[in-house]
Amino acid sequence: MEPKSVCVFCGSRMGTRPEYLEGARALGTEIARRGLTLVYGGTSVGLMGAVADAALAQRGKVIGVLPHVLSDREIAHKGLTELHLVDSMHTRKAMMAQLSGAFIAMPGGVGTFEELFEMTTWAQLGIHHKPIGLLNVADFYGPLLAMMRRAVDEGFIPETRAQPFACDASPAALMDQLQRGVQPLTPDKPVLRPEQT
């Protein structure tokens, strides 16, 4: 089933390369152009604000989810279709996941990585069955993909999970992959203790 909404995780800062801002604007434009709803962290700053502004400029629907504690620090976006103020980061992620049919991580910091890997872990556990993509602007996620490969080679991740993400530097190409129905992860089998084998 094609997603009707896409959650974007990205930085609350702009980063040092102009390509990051260009990528955020292009992704927001692409999501709106396809008639999809953008779900994101609800702020007006950094790449988060840029992706939302680009979608809104195309008359797209944009839903923000922001914890009360961050509404002043990260500056809540005042022009969204919907803004949900919630009580915690945990509630924020759960609501964003509930509202979204697919996930995209853009360049960002620790918060972006944490959101990406939580959604990946939830998929691995069967909590959701939604595709996940990386917008790999300026090969930002190259080192992360290499780390995933290292974890496979060292026996911590099965070979079937070496590349759990759709990945492209082009927003249009990445959206094509997600809308074609990139296979979501299948849940892991329970790990048995030695006495259960």
C-alpha cells in the first residue's frame, strides 16, 4: 500500500553545506507535489523548518508534533496545517509514527539518528511495517551504512538486514522507492536461551 503521509526526521540546525538546505526544500516540495502529508517535528528552525516551509509553499498538508518542553527552545512553527503539542519525546515519536505511512531521515544530529534507529528497531520487532528511507545528501549517511556493514561482518546484524533502508541523494528517486513499496523489515524470531534449545 502506498503511504499517504511521510514522516521526515532531520536537523534543527542547517548544517555547514548548502546542499543540506537544498535537499530539505526539494524533499518538502516533492512530498507536497505528490499529494502526500508531511509529518515532522513541528519547529520553524533548521532543516526542519525548511522542509515544512517548502511543503507549505506548494499548498501541501504539514503536521507538526512538538513536546511542550521544546516549544520555546526550538520555536514552534506557526503556519502548519496542524500542530500537536505533546507531553514528552516518547509521545512525540509515537504520534509521528502513528500519523505516518513511511519515514525519511535527512542529515541531522543525535536526535535524528535516535529517531531513525528507533523506527528501524520497531520495524525489526514488527511494531510497524512501514518503509524507511535515507535522503543521502552529500553522502552524509555513507559512514552510517559502512557501520551497518561492519555490524553485519562482526555478526551483530544478519546479512538480510545489512541495508534496511531505501537510500538515494535525490528526493524524487527516494520517494519513488518508498511509493513502490520497499520491503519493510520482517520481525526477528525470538532469541532462545540455551536451556530452551
